[in-house]
Amino acid sequence: MQWIKIVLIFSFLGVLVTVFRHRRRVELRAGSRIAALVLSAIAVVSIADPDIPQAVAEELGVGRGTDLILYMLVVVFVLTSLGLYFRLREADRRLFDLARAVAINQAVQAEGAPGHSTVRAVAATAPQPVPEASTGDADGDPAGPKGETTPAAGA
């Protein structure tokens, strides 16, 4: 057996042991664990005896064993990408819901529940100043800008 085969087999086994040893941090579900075991077993067998993937590829109608492995890796990549996409979408939705709940909670704490406002509406109940009627131009001259008398000044 060549040295590279030994290194690759131990590498796959080391990754598998690491994944299953740190279950709390990795969060693999049962289906993912079975898939990881199956794929690792296929990888170890393919590394140990390269004629096995070649024979399987010929049975399936694929030209070479390396092509079969490539096709399998593409399928695994697409499935992994879809799984990550759906997880991220769910995490984004949860984050949105959480941010919305926090914003509503802060608004209720600051201003009270809707319809039961504890904040005094001072500006709305304060009397508004009444604008004075214009009596001429900006200088206060009862005659307008052309010497005309405005109705308020002539009265």
C-alpha cells in the first residue's frame, strides 16, 4: 500500500472521529450522521482499492471511476448547499422576528401600550399662538411697498 493511501484513510477517519466526538458543537442530525458514515466508508474503500469505483462506474454506465466520484461529489455539494441555504433562511427569519419583538418591547416600555399612552401630549393640548393680521410691509409701514394702504391699515 502506498503512503498517500494511508495518509488519506487516516485523514478521513480522523475527520469522522472529530465530527462524532464534538457532537454538541457540530450539531449533526441522524440523517447527516448516517450520510457522513456512508460517504466516509465509500471514501476509505475507494482509496484502499481504486478498482472498486471503476467497476461500479462501469456497471452504472459511467466511463471512469473518477467521473463517478466527481458526480457524487457534485450531488453532495448541491445537497449541502441547499441545506445551508434553508438553515440560513430560517436563522434570518428568526433574527427578524427577534429584532421586531425587541423593538416592539422597547417602544411599549418607552411609550406605553397602544391606546394607553402614559406620555402626556403637552404639545397637542397647549394653545397655539394666533398669527397677527398683516398691517403693511415688513418695516411696519401701514402703506404697502408701493405706497398703497392695506385694508387693515386703512380701517
